[in-house]
Amino acid sequence: MTIDALWFDPAETGIGGAWRPASQTLPIEDPSTGCEIGALARGGAAEIDAAVAAARAALSGTWGRMDAAGRGRILARIGALVSARAEDLARIEAQDVGKPLAQARADAHALARYMEFYGGAADKVTGQTIPYRDGYTVYTLREPHGVTGHIVPWNYPMQIVGRSVGAALAMGNACVLKPAEEASLTALAFCRLAEEAGLPPGALNVVPGTGEEAGAALAAHSGIGHLSFTGSLATGRLVQAAAAANVVPVTLELGGKSPQIVFADADLEAALPLLVGAGVQNAGQTCSAASRILVERRLFDAVVEAMAARYRALGVGPALSDPDVGPLISARQKAVVGRYLAMAPAGSIVARGRIAADAPAGGHYVAPALIAGPGPDHPLAREEIFGPVQVVLPFDDEEEAVAIANGTDYGLVAAVWTADGARQMRMARRLRAGQVFLNDYGAGGGVELPFGGRGLSGHGREKGVEALYGFSVVKTVAARHG
Ligand code: NAD
């Protein structure tokens, strides 16, 4: 089996502008078939060391001396190349992640858009002048951290690489990227395109490999100045502890159990596609998946029935056939979801999607499941499942809706559906989440919108202009001139 549209060798690492075969490899699996389709570079501590050294060299070379406008122009050129190759990137991602083609195309366009956005923003971040004592002039400079580490998960490789590497490069950092072992292909493709666009050697280095080897080596490296981690809570804790030993600042983008809250006066026709869509997008493997739907009690049965009808119409199948829902990433993830579904009380699964009859037997397919019945304290309603499973919960009034919505340890995204403007404003303030959507659900939203968690969903913000502050550090200059 080969990978359709692949134009480079994924068994190579990209360090300091040189592409070299790694001494070991990992199998690449197509989640739609369960078949091995290639070999991926398996870097470890030695490659991470070399990548950090190459990044440091870039900072004292052409890249470190380049002005902000020059960095912006390169990012814009990368964006143009990504756009030109969007269809290839989407096909590669579909086979590597099991992502339906339409979603993979959207991710490729988002990657291009991140480059365009951060390319345009590179020369627009300014410092301050600060009124101080008589005889002084005080101003601030925004400087890069130096070498930034980027550890990325498998669920949205292109979007997450775009948002974190794009912002870091815009601010003049040099990056070491460690993509997920389950899905590294588009990260490698992106680095090839960045090189083609004229990014100087060493400004962006990529070392695929396992979390325990390459990931842990990067998190614990004393040569990095900042670490951006997106992934699970368990790994986030390890990574933050490793970085703490070197007093390296960390951005943690972790999981969620995000609610959509539907009041009885909501426009249900507008809400329904997003109530379901934001739960099953990417087979529910989305940090900001709307995995809890809270419905005002007098509308509860009607919403459950309308969602159930949509669930019954959901088609599940191979990614390249562009189904509503693709396979899960791995047999392991399928087993996790299976364990959660086994916890559902008898009769509480009200509807399932349909797996296509000709879906390959080795693919990791799960028919989406809509659950109504378990209370807000049930593990199905509190824990991140990371599969196409949504739980619907009733509430009686605004007070109870807030209590249930804020009642998990997570706080990533929330949505409120109501026609009452005053209630919209109250709810937006009271919900504990990094993003709140009113009469919409953006699953993280556009590249312009700052994104990040509260509580166990993490800390720090990526995306939008806000990310540029995270990927830079303030220096205060105080001149006494009398
Ligand atoms: P994961 O934590 O298993 O892996 C994420 C990355 O960390 C991978 O690159 C992996 O190789 C690496 N890693 C694993 N062990 C490591 C270690 N000991 N040291 C350093 N790095 C290590 O997560 P996952 O299963 O790939 O991703 C799913 C999780 O990511 C979910 O919880 C999801 O909610 C979260 N996520 C969050 C966001 C967000 O923006 N908040 C976005 C996407 C995914």
C-alpha cells in the first residue's frame, strides 16, 4: 500500500535544512483500513538535541537577523504554497488520520490562513512607551523566546501546527516541531513547503517520533525557551513538570467536555445542525467537541428526538469516500470509546449512526451514539471520551444550566442558544470557558479568535493576535538622560 499524493520520504527528519533518514522507523497506519501504508522517521533524544542546536544556529544567522516584515513575507509565501498544495495535503491527511476529505480540506485551508494571518501580523506587534520619573524615557521591546518546542497531537495536525508554529515564527523564534507518531505526514509536508518558500535552514526543524522518546526529550530540553503542548491531560502534566525543571514557560492546550446550552426560546432550526455536527466532527476526536448538550426541560424530549433523527442519518465510512464520520485514529482509541459506551445505562443510547456495509473490516469505525438518561455526575457526562458520543442533559432554569455547564473540571468552549439578549450577556460572563459562542458553535472558531482553556483544559492562549504575546517576551528599557 502507498500513500496517495505523498511527494517526499516520511522516514526522514528535517533538521537545519537537511533531510536525513532516521536510524529507526515507525509504521504508518491508515485508520480507514487498519493497513500499514508506509514508514515514519522515529527520532529520539539525539535528533532533538541536533534540532535544538540547529534552531539556535538559525537564531544567530540569517533568520535571527531578519526583520519582522521579512518574516511576514516568508510566512505569506508558505501560505501560498500550502494553498496551492491543499488538495494533496488533504488527501495525505485523510489517509494518515482517517479524516473525511471535506474536513481535511478545511484543515489545509486553515493552515494556509494561519500563515497568511501571522504573516500579516508579524510587523504589527509593538511595544509601549511608559510614563516614568522626570529625566527618564522608558519603553518595552517584544523579543522572541529563542527556541520554541511544539508538541502536537494527531487529531488536527495541520490546524495545530499552523496556529503554534505560525505565531512562533512571526515573532522571530526558531522552532522544533514534534508531531504525533500516529499522524506526522502533513507536519513533514508543511516543513518541506516552508523550506521551498525560502524559510532559512534551522528556523523550523521537524523530528517525528514517539512521545516517550522524542516528545519527552524536547519537553525536558534545557535549550528551549518556550514549549507549546497540545494533547491529553495526562501528558500535559508530564510535560509541564519536565519543563518546570528548566523553568521553561509552557502553553497547555488540553481536553474538554464542552457544553451547548439550549434554552426554550432558541432557534432550533439554526441550532440543530451544530448541536450534532460539533459533537461528531472528526469522529468526536476534537478537544472542543460539544460532547454535552444541555436542554431546558420543556424542550428536552423534542430536542432529543430531533438529534436522534440526525444521528440515524449519519453515515460512517472510509475517509477518502468523504463520509459524515470517518474512523477513529486507532484500535486503542476505538477500545477507549467502547469502554465508555459499555457504561451507558440500559436504554440510554437513543440513536446510532450507520457504518457503511462496505467499510473495510480492519478500519477503526464506531457508529456515533446519542445518549440521554445519565445524570450530570455520570462519567459519560463528566469525562472526555474523544469519540462520536454526545450526552443530552435536562435543566430547569438558568442557575441550574450554569451549575451543570461549569460542573466539570474542564473549561474549553461553551455555547448558549437563546433569543434573550440579556440572558446571552449573563451566560457569557458566568460560563467558565476560554471561548463562549452565542447562537453558534465554532469548535475553536477561526484563526483570528484567541483559544485556550480554564481549569484542566489548560492555560495560555493560542490563535489570533493574542498568541503573538505568548510567543514573545517583554523587555523593559529604562534610560535616565536627565
Ligand atoms: P497525547 O497527549 O497522547 O499526545 C500528544 C502529543 O504528546 C503527541 O505528539 C505525543 O507523541 C506527545 N507525547 C506523548 N507522551 C509524551 C511525553 N511523555 N512527553 C512528551 N510528549 C509526549 O494526546 P493525543 O491522544 O495525541 O491527543 C488527544 C488529546 O489532545 C485530547 O485530550 C484532546 O482534547 C487534546 N487536544 C487539545 C487541543 C486543544 O487545543 N486544547 C487540541 C487538540 C487535541
